[in-house]
Amino acid sequence: MPSVDLQYIRSRQREMRHAIRLSSPALVYSGSIGIVIIAANKSQVRDRIGKILDRMAVVSRGELTASDIVHKVAAGEAYSLAQILSRGDVLGYEPVQAVSALLSRHYHSFLGEPLTVESCFVQLNTAPENDYLSHISPDGSVQLFEHMHYMGPAGDAEQSERSGDEALKQLNDRLLEHYQDYPTPSALVTDMERNPSLAPLFTAGRRRDIVVLDRKALERRDFDSIFKRLAL
């Protein structure tokens, strides 16, 4: 009967989580202006936020190769569905299910390499309360969230993994508690820069990749103008 080395499994999981925690943070916001994604970026040429289908986008945190794979799987699933349905009829949870299944297989297949990545996948709808906002963990589990979600370090970098996870949860709870409907992306960025807990997102000298999924463009059914990169 095959045995399971629990120490190996725990060590493998710690290494994955450590690599993700060292990567650059990202923030997702949903309001009347649309969905805004802000991602710190160490690269001067490579974008971290990927367009999937008109009103869908993904931002990942972790290893670069794994992030690329997540993006390609989500985009491939979305475009395959769009060949059968109209582009506006593709639902966000369908590409997310494909990514979730992929990550789960890698995470639980202990003979192969895991995909060290976590992602936020979003889909813009007609009102903020109808937006599809999801966080996909390295094990493939999917958690939906409302209005705001921060993927990044929170608190002391030397703290334990458990306390770091708890600090991040508390930070996301505070962000939701103090949520407000910003009139412009620049107003959102300006206010977020004042939050000391989000300092890793706004470190001086680091480029920011900022995307807005424009709700007014969606209302006009101007799909080509929904996904916009900003320079703020």
C-alpha cells in the first residue's frame, strides 16, 4: 500500500506559499466606474494584468511561468466558448473552472511540479453587485469576493505563515468595511496610496500596471473600448 509523506507535502506547500508571498501585490476594485486592477510590476516592459475577453481580465501573483499558464488556460476556455456563444454570453465562472481544475491537478499530484500561483479573475457586468470577482488559490479552490480584494503581503514580513494569512484576511476585511464608490480611477489610486497597509503596492520606483474595465463602455455595448490600460 503506498504511503504519503506528510512532511514532504507540508514542506512543498510552504515553499509554494513562500514564493507567492515574495511576489508583487495586486488590488482589485469594483465600483460604478467599473473594475479597476492595480498591480505592482518589477518589469518595465511586461504587463501583469491580462485581457481575456472584452470585459474579463486576470491578474496573478507567483511564478511568471505559472501566471502565463493560468492566463492562457482562461483565455483559451473563454475564446472556445465564444465560438459557440456570443462574446457577451460567456460567463466568468466557466474559464475559472478550467483554471481551478488545472491548479488542483498540479497541487495534488505530488510526483509532478506544482504551479506556484494565485490569481484574481474578474468579469464586468452592468452593476457592481453583479460583477464576477473571484480569487483562485494555488490548490485550485475558488473564493468569490465583493468590491475589493488585495493579494499581497500584510504586516511584518518575518511573521509566521499563519499570522501572515490572518493579517491579510483582516486587511481585506478592513478594505471592504471602508469601501466607497470612487468617481474615477485616479481618485481610487490617490486614496489607496494613503493606506500604509498597501505600501508594497505603491513602492517608489516600481512601475504600476493599471487597468480599468469601463462600465460606461459596457452600457454602450462598445466592447472594444471596455478594457483600458491607464498611466496614473
